[in-house]
Amino acid sequence: MAKTIHSMIRVADEHRSVAFYRTAFGLEVANRYPFEGFTLIYLSNPEQEFELELTVNEGRDKPYDLGDGYGHLAVSVDDLAAEHARFEAAGLNPGALKQMDRDGQPFGRFFFVTDPDGYKIEVLQRGGRFL
């Protein structure tokens, strides 16, 4: 059976992106691999084995066009309201807290935040299907 190990996004500024993911999600640089023309940075935290790979292409002088196909990354947290307040205090500009219902029952509570390159991240209350 396959095991999901990482997801990659292209970022314009390594330091700005690493700082955002550290502040927002406690991700730290696990490995950094410079190559000719680009650098791969793997971020992780003790919560899981899954990593976020940041790819920084040298000489990039304009933002990436995310197009209309990108959806979002998602993370789950123990206390959604506390995390929302922490994001606000850190100046990360989280979206409003929302709840989605299905068949008259709560399905998920969440908010979205956008990273420095425009990628959306959904922050979900841990529980039910979102462990």
C-alpha cells in the first residue's frame, strides 16, 4: 500500500515561507538541499511523518500563478478557537471561523489562512473524520 510522504509547493522567498509555516503550524526545517538552480526545503513537526516540501527556484522575480486548479492543504488542531486567536495575534490574518453541516449535523469547523505565496491552508477542528 502507498504511503503519503510529502506535498510540494513552489515559493518565492525561502525565509518568508519558512517563517510563516513555523509560526502558523510549528513546522521546522527537517532538511535543506541546494541544487544548481533550485533548493528543496523539507518542513515537518513531531505531530506526523508527512512533510511539506518548499521548492525555491533561483532567479524567480515574480509570484507564481496558482491557476484555478489548486485547492488547499489541510491541518487539524485540538482547539480551533485558540488557534484562530493565536493566528490573529501573530498577524497571520486568518479567515473567519466557519462550520459546515451535513444532513443537519456538524461536519466540520474550520478557518482558512493564506501563506505568503497565496496558497490556502484549511485549519480544521480535530475530531470525527478530521483527526
